[in-house]
Amino acid sequence: MFRVTGTLSAVSSPAVVAASYSAVLRLSVTSTLAIVSPPNPRWFSTFSRSFLGGRISSLRPPRVPSPCPIMLSGFSALKMRASFSSSGSSPGREILVQHLLVNGDDTELFAELQKKILDGEDMNDLAAEYSICPSKKDSGILGWVKLGQMVPEFEEAAFKAELNQVVRCRTQFGLHLLQVLSEREPVKDIQVEELHSKMQDPVFMDEAQLIDVREPDEIAIASLPGFKVFPLHQFGTWAPDITSKLNPEKDVFVMCKVGGRSMQVANWLQSQGFKSVYNVAGGIQAYSLKVDPSIPTY
């Protein structure tokens, strides 16, 4: 049994607000569309919480000179199908991060936890039991983040780590053990002119998965051939079994009126493991203005 939760917002990926050392740092993850399958937290695909609040000292504490890898195979349940090699990724690359945080002076516990991981214990369980971060309730999972959204020490360690490798770092909040569970490139935009050109190819129309997330009353005014309707307001009816309706291995093109709602759904599809998702930039309104003026605008 699935329960669909979440709200829609302009933020479609975890937002981690990086502040200066004289300001309050808050890393927050804003839920957009989430399917929750209780009770196992390993299957969470998006998260909603605040992380690491508090004043930041003007002086950085000492840190581990370089991330020290600890190889492990745990937390395999959250290895996303939509993952890429860490080498050669674009600057917009996003990573799915899990971590465990202990007090900076609790070096004995930190060493003990490193040993437990080396001995094969899963960070999922260790974070839930020992971490002092509020993310412990989600087994230490912070969600999808990108460069510029985390404090420098944590970011440096995370973005240099290999997939499923545990590394350590020190920040002003304490000592961290962290691992990157998956990585992905941002959802790609496709311009309406390019989409129109592709739609002239019968092979493309047979193979591509075209979805329109507008509401039925909007569809009645203007629509494009070949697009299946997945109304966003009916998300709860089609989201739980989305992989039976769409093939995660094939290209998906998502359209709405001007591109905002479709981007949110495109990001959500990617979080569900869809490998190649495109957002129709400007939506059907841009298609009418730039390609086919006979399509009504509203």
C-alpha cells in the first residue's frame, strides 16, 4: 500500500542554503512530490526537514586533512537506477548524500563507528542510533544536493567521494561519516522547436513517452498529439504505479502550460529512477508562439 504525500513548490530539489561564517547556516530539504512506502525509510525518494541549524563561528575548526575512504557495500536499497559515473560529470551534477554526525570532541565514539562500518555494519542503522543530526530520523539521508549548497568541508568531502564509499570530515558542527548513495545530472530542457522537429519522425513518436501534466480543462483548450495526460492535481492516482505506466529506461518528455509544473514532475520522475527526462521549455504556450500559432493560448 502506497501513500502519496508532499506539496508542490518552486524548489524541485533539496535546497541547502549556504551562509557566510557570520550568518546562520541552515540546510533544508523541501519536499515537492514524494511517494512514501512505510515503514522502511530506505525507500524515501524525497525528504522534508531542517538540518544543522545554529550560529557559525568566525573561525573554522581543524579538519581532517583529506577525506579518508572506507569501502563498504551497505545501503544498497537506495542505489538509484539513474546514476552516473562520478568522473566527467557536469558542474550541475547532484548527489544523494547520507551522513552520520557526532560531537567534535567525541573522537572515541567516532573511531568506534568507523570500525563498525569497516566490520560491515550498515550506516543506515548507525545513523539512526548515534547521529546527533535531526536527519537521524531518516537514517541520515540528506537528499539531493549540488555544489554551493553545503558548508565547504562537507561539500569537499562529498563531491570527491566515490559512490558507496564512506569518507570522514570535520565541520564546525562536529565529525561526519558520509557516503554518496547516487548521483545524477539535472533534468534537461528541450526547446519547442527541437521537440516539433522530433515529432515529425514516426519512430520518435512510437518510442518517446510524451506526458502533459496540465488539468483536463486546460487540455480541452489546447493540446498536442501523442501526449498522454497525467494531471498534476491527480498525482495521487497515477504516481504510485508510475513505472507500470511509463518505462524508466526510455526518454520522457514532460509538458505543461509554461514549464513550471512540468519541471517539478520531471524532477520527481528522475528521483524515481527514470534515466532520461526532458522538460518542454516554455510549455504549450511557447509551442503556440514559436511553432504553431493555430494552437490556442490561454
